[in-house]
Amino acid sequence: MIRTHILVVYYSRNGSTAELARHVARGVEAAGADAVVRTVPPVAADFDARADEVPAQGPPYATIDDLRECAGLVIGSPTRFGNMAAPLKYFLEQTSDLWLSGSLVDKPAGVFTSSSSAHGGQESTLLTMALPLVHHGMLWVGVPYTSQTLFSTRTGGGPYGASHVDSDWNPELSADEARVAHELGRRVADIALRLARD
Ligand SMILES: Cc1cc2nc3c(=O)[nH]c(=O)nc-3n(C[C@H](O)[C@H](O)[C@H](O)COP(=O)(O)O)c2cc1C
């Protein structure tokens, strides 16, 4: 039997977004799909400072083929001035061929972010991260208010996606943040599995 792969691709410099990715991936697996966790290399103003081909630690770098082959996608980035970080945007800007061929059309997709302050632009980051996915014809999956966690959380996690507030640069998620990240992964995988059955 061919397993359903959900690609979880993120950029993280200090570990908070990576921590969210781990919980998203667990949610994917809880739904019965396979989580393929990937990261993206940093970008530098000095393009001679190229990233190594293999990251020193953590998951491998995502490829365009990873995207082409996934049944669903969840992307994560730190909030950078209210927007996604350049490395993830740079990766997405290499997907024109997939856009031309419609390879991602009708695949479910979600978004997650981490910021240092609660009102430092998480929502604008999540909303703008979803836009390229919509351009690709993906089906944007959020977290509905049927999840009681959206009412109890005092830090990250909302209807647009999973998130973490890393007060004092602490990458450890609150229980509610972890639950929302898990739920996001589970929902994206669940919808991908249901679409695959139709
Ligand atoms: C260039 C830059 C811009 C940032 N902009 C914001 C911001 O707009 N709002 C905010 O709350 N935090 C901002 N931060 C803090 C990061 O979003 C936050 O520390 C995040 O949790 C880091 O994620 P990571 O641990 O996955 O790298 C910024 C950090 C950097 C380096």
C-alpha cells in the first residue's frame, strides 16, 4: 500500500519553529500518514557564503521533489518583522515549475510560526505564509474553534495556524501550543487521507 506523505518544511534559527514542527509531525503520524520533516538552508546577503549541502544537524533540506510528491504540506517560519523569514520565502520562490504544472493544486496545507512577543505579528505572518500556498491552488487548513484549546491558550495557537511565543528565547512550547500544533498536523493529514480515498 502506498503511504500518504505530508511534508513538514520549516526554517528555524533558535529552535522554536523546529519544536513546533516536531509536534505538527506527531499530529500527522497520529492521523495515520507519514510525516516527512525537512528544513531549508539559510540565505546570506553574501552569496559566496553558501549553505552546506547537508545541514550540520536536524532534518535534511527540502527539495522541489519533496513538494511535488507530498499529499499535503505544513510550512513553518519564525516571525520576522511580521512576515516569514527569507530562507522559507526563498525556497517557495523556487516553485514556479510546480505552479506552472499545477502539481500542488487541491492538496491541503497549513502554516505555523514562532515569535518573541505575543502581539509581534504572528497573525500577519501566518496569513502571508498562506498566500503563496493559495496561489498554488492548495486548500488552506486552519484550526477550528471546535478545538477547545483555542479558548484556553494564553500564548500561541489560533485559527490561522499553530504558533509559539518564545518569551526569553525559550523554545519550549506550552501544553496548549503543542496541542494546537499537533491538531494542525493531524487535520492536514486527515484531510489528505480523505481526499486520497475519494
Ligand atoms: C530579523 C528578526 C526579526 C524578528 N521580527 C520579529 C517580529 O516582528 N515580531 C516578534 O515577535 N519577534 C520577532 N523576531 C523574533 C523571532 O520571531 C523569535 O525569536 C522566533 O521565536 C525565532 O524562531 P526560531 O527559534 O525558530 O528561530 C525577530 C527575529 C529576528 C532575528
